[in-house]
Amino acid sequence: MFTPFPRMPAGPYPPIDPALFSQSAATAQTLMNDAAAVLKKLAESPSFAASVMSAAQEGKTGGSEAPHPLARHPLENRGVF
């Protein structure tokens, strides 16, 4: 059977250290919680969704030319936006 990539030799593997893996999972969990909050706001607030869409169509990035559409989002206090 043809495999497009050469197989890596099995072992020996370094000792298991889950610290970085756990740290990555915690970071991803925080990111997912933040994304869920933004999606909830988009789903529940037609005016918020409209402001995000308008800013996107106009190419606005939230710089000095216009207020950022997410500026009043509760995650702003956590430095997310």
C-alpha cells in the first residue's frame, strides 16, 4: 500500500510531561469561552450583529477611524478586545 509520507520509526519516546499539553488545553478553553460569549452576543443582539457586519463591509478594523463594534463587549475588561 502506498503512503504519501514516510513512516517515522517507533520509539524510543521521551518521558511523558503533560504540563505543556495541560497549559495548552487551559488556554484553548479560555479562548473557547470567549468565542462563546461573542457568539451569544451576536445571536441575541441584532443591533450588535448589524454593527459588526457594517464595520466588516466597510473594512473598519476598530482603529481611530470608527469605534470598534465590540467596544462595549464585556470581554473588553479582560483585554480580549
